[in-house]
Amino acid sequence: MAVITAIRRITVASQEPIRLVGGTGSPYTQKMVSLLRYRRVPYAISWGQPDQACDALGVEKPRPIFMPTFFFAEGDEIRAECDSTPIIRKLETLYPGRSVLPSNPALAFIDYLIEDFADEWCTKYMFHYRWYPKEDADNAGTLLPLGMDVSLPKDAHEQFRNFIAERQINRLYVVGSNDTTAPVIDASYRRFLAAMENHLANQKFMLGGRPGAGDFGLYGQLTQLVGFDPTPRAIAHEVSPRTVAWVDHMDDQSGLEPQGSDWLSLENQPHSLRGLMDEIGRVYAPAQLANARAVQAGEKTWETEIDGAPWAQQTFPYQAKCLKWTNERYHALSEDDRALVDGLLQGTGVEMMLSSSAT
């Protein structure tokens, strides 16, 4: 009840901490908590189920509802929100300084593209490795319930463990994880880590000497891949020790004193940034285009070829919106900024997502 009372009191003007509810095993929770630390935004997180918090508060639930869910005071009302990308933009208006959004439009677009890739494709790595290998599924089934309540009684823990493991394993098809696509996901994850290894050898963050929203998006997924799930953790230590160390650094960047010049313009980015763009174009672009076509046609599933292998999964209207929003941001760029973006992306495959027919 103390948490609920505190949420009821919150107002931005009073500088009470922002309240949110999430889980230790949720990559998006880790993304946002790290971002709040970096931006020095006062916050108070409760580990638990967001839908239960909404019920206790009598607050309308977001649809869909997932972790983390933020509770914002708007006048005398409390509004629950859980989509991390618009929440990041909202926090920028509420709390000035230490921005995670580059002021340069061309750079801001690439940062947005990285965040979108992290949220919508890197999460496939996370979900696949968490529930496809038996060792990882056993690990997740055991630890996730305890992440909600470390004092969970033994019988309740066993019941919750079996429930969550069965439910999530049966949902692997939703993200396209199966025996056919498992090698594709594994190869993509290894290439992604290799690209990170190369890029982090040149600079500390994706776009220079300070983190953008894209860094926090990647970090959120990597907290699980590097720190929670056994199989991808072993792969990360093998392929990219720099990424493993970077995840530790990203956990708390509140001591960093960023300068505007810490972000490098696209003209001055190291060539290693293109390695990340290559992976986005190789796997994420064809998935986004196939999904958008299925949404347009009203189809519940879609099939395409990704990295030379057949891929089939459930259609997601939200990801079609992501493609639309990416295109809107791209076409809103000035002619000069678009030319800079095109110069980086040419030949990567990402440009397929940005054509007039993509949405």
C-alpha cells in the first residue's frame, strides 16, 4: 500500500520520484532504469506486475500492458504508459538536460533506427535464447518468479515456474523462433556482437562519447543476453568481450558529464558504425517489410526469406507502425540531412525500409 500511496502523491512539480513497475528480467525495464540513472531523473521502481498496480490504483491499463509501466501524474489523474520510445521523448520535455536525443537531425535519425532495431529485432535474440535451449528455459523459469518476489513460498514458486515456462515456450512461434530459424537467429546474434566489438574498439557509445536512446535500447536487451541467460552469455564472452564490459558500464552512467561535442556527426563516425547498419539491413529490413505487407493484406502470419532461410511468424500491427514512424522521420529530414543518412546506409539493405513503397 505504501507504493500505491506514493504513486497517488506524485507530481512533477514536487520533484517526487517518477514511479514505475517492472521486472529484473525485463529488458525494457533495464533499458529505462539505466536511462533514468544517466539522466539523473528521480525514480522509484517496484518489482511486480504492472496490471496489478493499475488495478490497485484504479488506473486504466495500457493496451497492451507490459514492463515497465510508468505512472505519470496529469493534473489530478494518473496515467499509465509502457511504450519506452515515446516515454523517452516525454521525459525529455519533463526533465531538461543530459539529453539522449542528438540535436543533429541526421544523427538523431540513426539513433532512432538503432533504438528501433534493439526494441524490435534484438528482442528476438533475447526471447529465442531464453526459451529455446532447455538449459536457458530452466534458468528463466526458476529465476523470473523470484525476480518478482524473492521470498515466494516453495510451492507457489514451483507453480509459477511451471506456468511461466510452459506459457513462454509455447509462444516462441510468435517471434519466429523454431528449429528452422534457430540457426538464422544465432548467426545474426553473433554478427551483431562482432559488429559491436569492432565499433566499441573505436568509441564508447554508438554515436560518439555519450549515449543516445539507441544505446539504452541495445543495453536493455543485452542485460539479459549477457547477464541472465546462459547460452547467449557464453557466446558474448566468446565473440565480444568489449560488449560484456560495455553492459557493465551502461548500468550506471550517472557520473558521465556529457558535452554536445561528444556526439560525432555522421561524416565523422568511424566506418565500424556501418557494421551495425549492415546487420539491420540484412535481417530486420526484410522482416519489417514482410510484416507490413501482411498487415496491409489483413493476414495473421507472414513468410519471407531472411539471410537465405525461410522465416514465418505471427503478424504484428505494432511493428508495421514502427516502420511507418521510421519512414516519417526519414522523409521529414532536410535534403542535406537525408543525403548524409543515405551515404551511411547505401548498400546495407536498410534503404529498402525507407522507400516510398515500404509502408
